Amino acid sequence: MQEIFGDPGEAQRAHSALRSAGDVPRGVLPPVIETSWDRCLAHGLDMDRRQEIELHARDVLEVERERNAELLRQAIPVMSMLHAQIANSGSMVLLTDACGFILHAVGDPAFLDRASKVALSPGVEWSERSKGTNAIGTALVERNPVIVHGPQHFLSANHFLTCSASPIFDSRGQPAGVLDVTGDWRGGSRHSLALVSMSVQTIENQMFANAFPEGIVLRFHTHREMVGTAFEAMVGIDPEGGLLSANRSACRLLGLKIEELRTRSFASVFNLPVKALYDHLLLHGTECIEMRLRSGAPVYGRPQPGCRNRTPVRIFAFDSPGEGRRPAGLSCDPSRGPAPAGHALERLCTGDLQVDATVEKARKVLGRDVPILIQGETGTGKELLANAIHADGPRRGRPFVAVNCAAIPEGLIESELFGYEEGAFTGAKRRGYQGRIMQANGGTLFLDEIGDMPPALQARLLRVLQERVVTPLGSVKSHPVDVAIICATHRKLRDLVARGQFRGDLYYRLNGLTVSLPPLRERGDLEVLVTQLLQETAGTDRKPEIDPEVMALFRRHPWPGNVRQLANLLRTACIMADGTCRIRREHLPDDFFDELAEAAGPAAPAVAAARPEPADLPPADLDALTLQAVRTALRRHEGNVAAAARELGISRTTLYRKLKAG
């Protein structure tokens, strides 16, 4: 950890020396800052030239947020709690991806406004290469927590800032992002970096806990009371007892680098066969188990099964007498809980006509071996619908296996889907790997973002669908497989087929029934959804109410992240409103209001809707008739664009286009 507040006067003198001599002065700045300034010169940055700042388009930001959905899901509640600790200090909390691209920010309004002057806001990259020495970019390069204070920033425009940042590492030990606290340099605190580092440890542990769905995560420490805290050590264990990865605390406690640890087995480190860990899970659930390291030192561990292993553990543990057994493959989210058999689809019907129609279509093909293609924007609930179709169908007691084709690297997706034989390639697991398709045998395979599947794999998938056999990599033997197929995409597959980017024969094999989920901005059940999501977020606690002003803001919001965005926002708002019974405007994140302001934009469509038109327009052509129908629908719904579009069976975008064309 680098604590580098230093003397601001020294940094100012270093800037003067750099201007006059053209080189970074030696021995004046802390070593990490001196080295960073050298890199800035190598990048060709001018410390006094005003940098051209280009804010990325909103759709780019949404793509990056979707790509980092798990990081955001774990980090946003932690950011809210961190900001609560530093509230009214004139500062902000920022989260970036592994390249320094800012994904999310919360902070004091006055400082957020100042920070926006140097584009310290979501949608902007703060790498060293683009913004010079700064805590975010420098922490990414150094792979360590960093403070950059006042004039230590390479760019003169950023001298009013003091920044404390720490990199976030994923379950494989690779950089996933950065958490940063930034404020006015005159109010900088050395405690900020400690708070940031603690928060990062919490985020990393939460991400690690969800990273090994097929194995076990062991939480452990030399002190029993530390298990379950941010300081706990964690290792991922595969079903055969191999160690998959470890968090930073585990590497320190065990004295091993992560690369070394991956070559070890559970038994070689903890002096216990992995079977004993599984036996403990079956008999005692997630209670603490005492173990000993090879050195003889005692450690206390709490095993946690991966989500694909949680059902069998619960069956044997019997959470309560007579408890019904949860069908394999249902969501592992305990806050929602499985719906009774035959009622999962029913739970999705919350009053929106488009969703109700989609559910009714899906219900009619249950058990008919008809492949289903779900279309809809990111975050509209495509996987939730697929899971409900599985839960209400005849395969409900069998696995539901979801694969996000866009999230798996192209080089790994083939082995992930089809599996491989032992020794098929360097690094292959002992005894090979079954593959997701075989894991879904007898149940349902959900292929999310199917439009992003590489072309070579499309041919292999088509063969599986036609011949109902799977051939693992490195094998000449084919295995019969029986799966129901549900696919989803936010892209227009028909357009991809026309451009030669998706196989036409596979497309027509997959779209036995195509259904669409509307974006949240076009749904008519917003209030019901908010109530339902609040109930799930609050659980058994008292559910907070939504202030009428907030609900009015919700109705005007464009919701680019759809239902997922709404759920995350409500989760964060509940945390911010802790101790109160009502969610108010001040409990909402800042980027919510940014999106609201952007959506307000030009008011041309609203003006057009309000402008009186003749009762009968001569039917000179189809466009004129269409325009008349649009304006009539808008008048009937008092200018409610979403309601008018629903009535006409078109999207809001199409409705706006018709209005502008007229």
C-alpha cells in the first residue's frame, strides 16, 4: 500500500522544474508518483494543455455496465455504505472497470458538479494514458492502493482533487475494476484509503463467493470470529478436491501465490480429504468445521456450496421438518424463492398487456418440444422468463442450465458448451469436463445472447439440435442428450442472418416460438413491479414506501437498464433509506437524475401530441393515415406515449419517428 500525501509545495516545485527542464525531477516526489509522471511524458501528455474530453454516448455506458454487471451488483450497495460514512465531506465515490472507465458514481451534489468540470463522471475513462497521474489510473498500473494528492496529479486541471483508490481483483486474481474516493485536496483524509481498501475487500469476497457454481467455496481463518467478516480467507474447490482459486487474504494466510495455490489440492493444504468437507456439508450444513494446515496450525472454516450444488445439500440438511424439496435448477436467489409448481409464469403477470400476452404464448407450448426464442433489451427479464417456462413445464424437476454466450471468451465457449476429454488440451481438468449441454441433460438449456455465438460453434450447436448427440473436445465418442432449448437475444437475429453473421438454418431451428419482452419504459405495470421488487428486497423486514414524487420520477425515467436497473436502484435506495419508512428523492443515485435529464431532451413530440389536428385527415396515403392514428391514440391517452404505442402495437421509437415525419 502506498501512502503518498507528501508535501503539496514539493509537488508544485516539481511541476515548475518539469516545465523549465522538460524532465521529471528526481528525489522530489514519492517514488510511485515520480514513476507515474515518467509514464505520462512517455504517453505524450502535456500537463498544462487543456485535455479534449469526450463523454461516451449513453449506449456505450450501458454496454459497459452490462459487461460489468456482476461487479456493479456487488459494488453499488458497498459504495452507498461507503458514501454514507463520508457524507457531507464534499467528496464522491466512483467505480470503474478494469480499464479505468467510470461505471457509477455517488457523491455530494456540490462536489459532483465540480468534478463534472474535469469529466470525473460515468462514461469517461480515467486511465493514466488519458488523464495522467490519478489514483484510478495509477492504481491500475501499480496493482496497489494509491493516494494522489493535489499537485501530485500530472494534469494541472486536476490539482484541486485528492483521490484514494484501490484496484478490485476478480476470483482469478485479475483486475476487475477500481473503487475510488475523490474530494477537494484541502480536505483530504488519510483514512479515506483505509475505508476504500476495506470496501474493496468486501466487494472481492462477495464476487468470489459467487464465482464457483459447481464446487465449494471455503471461508476460513485462524480465528473463528473472523469467518464471515471482510478479513476472511476464501478458496474455491472443485468437486474432485482441486483448488481453483483464492482471495488475497487466503494467499497471505497460506503463504502461497495464487498461481502456486492452483496447483495444490484441498487435502494437501488442509490435511483433510475433500470427501470430509462434503460429508460435513451433508450432516451439518454450513456450520464451522475445525481443520489443520500442514504446518499443524488450526483454522476454522465454513463451507458454502456453489449454486448448482445447493439443492442436494438442502435436501439432505432438511432446513425444517417436512420442508418441500426445491426443484433442481431454479434460481439460487433466496430472496425470491421458488414459485409453486405451475405458478412461476403466473408470477410474471403483473398487469402489463404485452407481458401477459407473452406469458400466455409460452404457456401454450409447455412440454411440446418447441424451441423458444425470447427477444428483448438487456435487463428486461429474459432469463427470468426462461426459468419460469422451465419451472412450469414437465422438466421442472431436472436441471436448468444457463449459458451467457456473450460473457464467455470465444476461446473457451466451445469447451464450456460441449465439454472435453481428459488431456484434450493443456490445462484440461483430470477426468475431463462434462460441458453445459450434458449438464442440462433431461432438463432445459438456456442460451442467453445467442446472437453473440461464434459462427464455428453455430454449426456444432445445430448438429446437437438435429442429432441429439454431443461430442466432447478430444473425443470420438458421441453421447445422447435430451434437452429443451430456450434462447434469448437483444439483437435482431433476422438482420444478422441477412448480413451472414448468423446461420439461417440454425435461426429457423431455434425460433419455433418467438416472444418479446417490452422494455420497462413501455410497460404499464411500473407501480406493481416496484411493489413486488421492494417486497423481495426488504424480505421479512418492513417494506419502505415510495414517496409520490419519486414514483412520478420513475414514470418519467427512460430506464435504459430496464427491470434489472430498477431492481438495483431499489436495493440501493433501501440501503440509503435505512431507518426510515419512505424512499425519497435524496435516496436515489446521481446517475438516475442524469438519465432523467437526458431523456427530457427536445419536447417536440409532446408539442406535436398537444397540437390540435383536424378531426378527419384526407386518406391521401398510408403515411397520413398512420400519422392520424398516432395522434388520435395520443389524445385518447392524454399524451402518454407508452400507452399510445401499446394500443397501436408499435414501439415508442417508431411512434416518435412517425410524429417527427409528420
